[in-house]
Amino acid sequence: MPSILVLNGPNLSRLGSREPDVYGTTTWAELVTALEAAATADETISVRQTNDESELIQWLYEAADTSSEVVLNPAAFTHYSYALRDAVAVVTGAGLPVVEVHISNPHAREEFRHNSVISGVATGVIAGFGVDSYHLALAALRARR
Ligand code: DQA
């Protein structure tokens, strides 16, 4: 049975109250509920968030070790974490998909957000569709099985 880890980086637990003009008003709790409810009968979805780069890297190792597919919103780590990039490469290097997602469209925002150090090793990128970006990523994972 396919297992999907939906991994989220720093500050995403503040969804709903953090910059709602940019990230929308869906709360973190609502997003977790909606994504877990979106699991089909033949897959499992685990949704997690951390502010800790080390923990995020460990979860990526877990994906590699358990053959899990990954939806990853690296949040601000997107723009500077080479350590996270290398951990994503561990997963995609093992033949497992990692879809990088963003709620906002970083390319339409401040210049420092225009570069992702993750995209070059991700399977694909979905950005700018609000919290629907996550659901589109799940659809992309299912389509490539
Ligand atoms: C984000 C975009 C990042 O630039 C930002 O640091 C985030 C959220 C997004 O989902 O739009 O925390 O990844």
C-alpha cells in the first residue's frame, strides 16, 4: 500500500493567522484534517510539520527507508538549505518521488524567494494554488504510480 509523507517546514503551523493575505485563512488544523481525509482506500497519508531542519531531514530518511512518497513544503528552507536539498536527493535518488509544494507563488514575491535550492533534486514543483497545491501534489503522485 503506498504511503505518503506530507512534510512541512518552519512556520507552517501558523497557517490561518500568519499573513492570511499571502497564505489564506485555512488553518493548519483544517489543512491536516483535509489532507488526511483525502487519502484513498489504498494509501496512507501522514501530515507533519517542524521548525527543526534536523527533524525534517530525519523524516526524509524515513521516507527513503520505508519507500514512502513525499509531498514537501520546505517553507523558508527552500531558499537556503543545502542540507535539506541533499536529504531530498537521498529520497529521489532511491527512486521515490518528492513533490515540492508552495502555497504562495514564490516567483511573484520578494527576490530572495525566487530561488529554490530544492527544485533541482525534486521530482516536480507545484506552487501558487493556495492549500490546493497540496491536493494537486497528491494527484501528481497518484498519476505517476
Ligand atoms: C512557502 C513560501 C516560502 O517562501 C515561505 O518561506 C514559506 C511558505 C509557501 O508555501 O508559499 O514559509 O513555502
